[in-house]
Amino acid sequence: MQSARLRPYRNRHGGSGVRAWSISDDTLSIEFVDGAVYDYRRQDIGSRLFAAACSAARAGRGLSTCVSRHLRQRYAQRHVDRAAWAARQRAGARR
């Protein structure tokens, strides 16, 4: 897995629960306003939903809705905050 950085979510309509996102290989990582970062993997949510979520992240709209309606608890991993997520990224990059 290549090392990735969280990009600020554009939040075009305001009021989103999403703060930032990152796509690395087949994983979409989403940081929510509470600070937690969730990893959603293509193999866990399916190619169609993965593509839709990635598209919403890039567009800066609809990602929070996609998560709440379709992804919900189907995450692969939860990190308590951005620092924990970054540490996991660095550890994965060294493998």
C-alpha cells in the first residue's frame, strides 16, 4: 500500500459530517468531523459502491449521504484520529 494523505473534503453543500478523504489502492479513507477515520475497502463494499463513494469524495458532494445510506458499518478499520490513521499508513508502507 502506498502512503497517502487525507485531502480536505470540499463540502459543496455545507453541513457534511465528512472532514477529509483519501484513496489509496483499493481503500477509501474518510475522516469525519468527530476526528475518527474509517477505511472502506473495495472488497468489503463492492466495486459499484466503492466507485460511487470515490466519485463523491472527488466531487466534494454526496459522500456523507453515501456513507449513511449504503456503507454504514461496512468499514474495514476504524482509527481514533488522523494521527492513528497516519501511523497505520506508515506501517503499511514499510511492509
